[in-house]
Amino acid sequence: MESLRSRMTGILFQPRATFKEIDGEFTKPGAIWKYILPLAALGPLAGAIGRLVFGKRIALTTLTNPVSVTDAITWGLIAYALALVSVFVLAQVISLLAPGFGGQKNDVQALKVAAYSSTPVWLGGIFTIHARLIIVSVIVSIYGLYLLYVGLPILMKVPQDRAMGYIAVVIIAAIVIFLIVTAFTTF
């Protein structure tokens, strides 16, 4: 598999060509998780550092008192675990829904779509270092929905005439997963 940086660059700046390339690759889940693990850690790491330096968050502001190292690490570990679980759950949703829209049920292809379309979400997680930058994180994360739009029909082999319905349902599921993870990590 390509290097992490070149794969990220391809996904972000040439998504259609990159998803077509990914579709032809025989990849084991472990290789995909090697892509996921470091990127999914960015947001939790930035958020934990932000809590240590700037304090605990309430809405889009921070309290003046930084949290303890233990609290920051605990929050970071919980946020990291939820990031990993969310990509797994999204992959399962993608795979389970595909046959209903004329596509193929394929857990590895679904994991590819879930992982690579989550790239901007994980990169945008860097902005969670401070509460006032979280809106930047959300804006950057929206690009992940476009990546789902591009990658789903290619990797899951959904016919063009049924692709929009499939994409819409998966995007709704992705938003719900994102909101649930956000609800659990805003403490």
C-alpha cells in the first residue's frame, strides 16, 4: 500500500481517481487499519492537549481552569476509542445497506470507503485543540460527506440509478454516528 501521506493527498485532492485506484487494490483490513489508527488519534490528541492548556469545554467556550492530566488522558482515550468504533460502525452500515440498493456486500470495501472518507474528519480534529476552532473542524469534516458521495458507488458497486438513494441513507447514518460521538466527547 502507498504511504500514508500520498494516500491522504490522493483522497483529498483527487478523490474520484483515488477511489478507482483503491477499488482495484486487494487490501486486507489490517492494512486499512494502519491508515486509520494514526489519523484517528489526531483529534483526541489535540483535544486532550487543549483541555490541559485551555480548560474544559462548554459549548464553544472554555472554562478558565485547565483539567488534570488524568482527566485529559481519559478524555483522549475515550475520544480515540469512539473514533475507531465509529469508523467500524459506519463500515458495517455501508456493507449491510449495499445489497438493498443493488450493490455488493463487502466488508473490506466498506471499510475502505469509511476509512478514506473519514480522512478530513480526522485531519480536522486537529482544530479541536481550542473550543473556538471547533467550527473549523466541523467545516473541514463536511468534505468527508462529499468523499462518501464519490467513493460509495465506486467501491460498493451500486448501480448509477440507485446510487443517490444509497448515498443519502449512508450520509444520514454517518451524520448520526458523528453526532453521537460528538455528544459523548463534549464533556
